[in-house]
Amino acid sequence: MHPVTCAPRRMQHDSPDCGPVLRRIRTQAPFVYGLTNYVAATLSANVLLAAGAAPAIGAAPGWPAGFGAHAGGLWVNAAGLINTTGHDMLAAIDAANAADVPWVLDPVAMGAGVAEYDDIIRTMAARRPTVIRGNASEVMALAGGAATARGVETTASIAQAVPLGQELARRLGAIVAISGPEDHVLSPDGAQIIIPGGHRWLTAVTGAGCALGGLIAAGLAVTPRPDERLITVAAVHALYARAAEKAAGPAQGPASFATGFVDALAQLQGVADD
């Protein structure tokens, strides 16, 4: 893959980088382990299965340490604390770090005004995730900016979040992906990729952002070279946006869109005429 410079670039769904990422997921069927909340678990599993990955979700006895060490990729959704203990989340993260398994942190509802919850997310972030994926308010709060979230929803703009996201990426050595009308993927060295597209109904489907974190983990699982991870994260976002566009056409509302979105992901080949 070609190198990414520090200048911003844009990635469309028909970028030459998108197809190879999706084909690797389908060919290798990576085992992806997730700790997420019960609201998002079903969609997350279906998204991963549609893309060709093999998911396991939840904290059954022994799973956090065992699966954290043996998965190809891990994602941790902070809202999973409603059904998973902080101890189990940290056990999975520590096992992944010890085994050099890439992992994704989704700081859901960070900055919504619950200090005890935010402190747990900061503890997880200090263990240096490979990727942090969140909305503008969540990223700003995790970076130390003003807490602007309303529950799990953002009240901040991408433009407000990008500078703090860049600082967070540099400080933690993580890729930071900020979801919004355009997605921005930021690297620790200052590179930035902007992904247009998608559809507003993604924000009307419970767990769509959480599932994106799982799909990023699947992409990381099939990208062994650290210097290619930024492109992979951006490619996953571009494919996600394309599936949303395809699903929105025949959909009559958010419910039919959600079903069509999973179907669209299963049908994607990562080329312009998908």
C-alpha cells in the first residue's frame, strides 16, 4: 500500500485500498472478540458475520483473558460496562496487549457527566489502544476538552473535535477515528484521512457506531503491518459508508435500513460498481 503523508487526503468507497481490506477479511475470516453492551451486541455480531469475520461477544468465565490473547482483534465498547465488569474489560485489554493483539476502544458516552464512568474509560485508554473510535463529543472529552455529550449522542461538531483528536492520537500513539457527517481518521504522526458518504439513518439505528468498532478490529486483525493500519481503518469506514448508501435506497425507514445495511455489507466487494 502507498504511504500516507501528513497532508489530509480523502478516501472514497472505490479507493484501491478498500477492496483488498475487505477481501482479506473474507478470505482469512479472523476471530474478533468484543466486549460490548447488550443493546449493540446483535448488530455488531451480524455486521462482522456479513463482512466475513468470526465474532465472539461477551465475558463468559475465562473469555476476557483467553479470547483477548487469542483473537486476531479485540474491541471494547465502554458502554459494555452495563453488562460486563471493568475488571473483565481490563483483563481482555491486558491479555491483548501482552499477545500483541490490536484493539479498539469505543468511549461511548464519555463526557456525559458521569465521573466514575469516565474514569474507567481513562484507565482503559491509558493502556494504549490501537484505535480509538468515537463521536466528536466522546473524543473531545477523552482528550481532555469540554464534556459536551448528551447521553450517548454528540453535541459537538467534527471541526471542533479534530484538533483535540490529533492531540489525543499523538499522546497515546493511537489512531483516532471520529464519526460524523464525514468521518475523520487521524494518525499519531499528523496524517488525516477524510471519508465522505454514509447516510443519516446510521444515527437512527442502535449500535451502528458500536458495530463499526468491531469491523475496525476485524480489519486490524488482517493487517499485520502497523504502518498499514491507518489505511485499513479508513478503508473500513469507507466500506461502511458505502453499505449505508446502498441500504438507504430501498429502505422505508430505520428498521428496514438496518436489515438492508447488513445485507449490503454482505454483498460488498469493495469496488466502484458495488
